[in-house]
Amino acid sequence: MRLQTSNCVPQEAHATLIRNPKVVLLVSPCSKSAQAGCHCIPCSCSRSAPELTVRARGRKIRRMPKPEAAHRTKSYSAATGYVYQYYFFEVAKTTRGGFAGTEYIYMVSTDRKTVFPLRVFVRRDVLDTWAARNGRQLTGTEEYAVAKMRLFQAFDEVENMLADGRRLVIDAQDLSELLGRLGIE
């Protein structure tokens, strides 16, 4: 990581900051900004706002925050009559009930005001059993597709998703049924 210190941000350095997040600019107010002939711009981009600190060679250096990811909100008209808005939030390796697996977290809304996390847990032992029976592991894309199909199934079956359906688990029976719907054998 290259560290630059500057009293102002020249336009070319600002462009470098936007294109190359490995360059860190420490910005202080420009003394020439009120004068004519200063070709610097005030840096107001979110990447220049320091938040986290790291140690480098015994000194504290502030690191810039990770930019917020834009989420693509999608809609699903369920058999229960609700129209859900949802987006994929994150995936995490975790354990639940003593079983290791992968948890896919979706942010869901039924009224566009209240957003809640809905977690779909894919058990590792179920995936391993399927792999032993079929001679191959499911790809990450196939596993994600299974989780998303389980999400849709819950939308269609659970009347009160906020109260009753926030934690879903994919077991062996669910896996074979969902893979059948996807045409994966």
C-alpha cells in the first residue's frame, strides 16, 4: 500500500484514488485553495474518509472503509398472496444445531418498510452424502441455486414469514426435491 500525504488533492491524484484503492491519500485543507492557480479539488469521495486503523512499521495508519455494495432488489409473487422484495446479502460458513454448513442470508420485506434477514442453511453432511451418491460435489452456483429455490418455497408455503420462516434448513429430502426442480442429477 502506497501512502501519500498532501495538503490538497490534485485532480490526477483524486482520479488515482478512485481507480486504485491501494493508494491512500491523507488530506488536510489546502492553503492555496482560496488563491487562483490552485488546481486541486476538495476530496469528498467516501474512500477518503478514514475509519479503521492498522499498524504499519510501529505507526498507526488509518485505512479507508470498504465501500457499501449496491444490492439488486428483486420481487417474488408468492402463492400466499404476498409480494416479497428480497436481495442476497451474504454467505457464511457456520454451524447450526451441531451441523456444519453454509448459510445464505437474504434481506426480505413484505411491506417495503420492514426488512428482516432470512437465513437458508445448507448442511455440509447432506451435500457430502449427495456427492458420494453422485460422484461429484455441487458447484457453488448450484448450491446457491438450491438455497434460492428453498427461499422461494418458503415464500409460497409460510403465511407469516416474519414470525415463522426466518431460519430455513435444507435437509436430504429438500435437497433432492430442489435439485430435481433445477434439473440437476
